[in-house]
Amino acid sequence: MGILSDHTKYREAIVLFDKQIDRMHADFDKYRRGETHRMPDWQRLERDLIFFSRRKASSLELSKQLDRVLYKFQIRKRVWLRWVELFQRSP
């Protein structure tokens, strides 16, 4: 029962990270449009993802899901940093 429980917790953590990336994307969009003046803390999310990814996935399926979420974060991070650069250049 312990392995199944760990498997479920690992999957839930991956889903949570996926949702956090989506929320952060929405927050960055608000920041870019000037609706909020505080830039979201993407570095903390990155640290959490890196720390979590060091744990071994118990199955190939979970490993692939984690890879997908890590890739999603990398792509979104590029977009966010581009938005910040453009936002800071605009008058």
C-alpha cells in the first residue's frame, strides 16, 4: 500500500506544479498589462521544480509527466522573461 500511496502523491505533486505554472502565467500576464506592480516569483517555482525533479519517479509514466511539466516551465519562463524585458523597456 505504501508504494501506491507514494505513486499517488507524486502524481498529485506533478499536477499541482502544472497548475502553479498556469497560475503564474496568468499572474505574469497581469503584470505585463500593468494590472499588478509585483512581478511573480518564478525563481521560487523553478527551485521547487528542480528540487522535486531530483526525486526518482516510480514509473515511466510519472517520469514522462514530470518531463512534460519541466518542459512547459522552461517554455513559459522564456515567455515571461521576454514579457518582463518588453515591459521594462516600455515608457
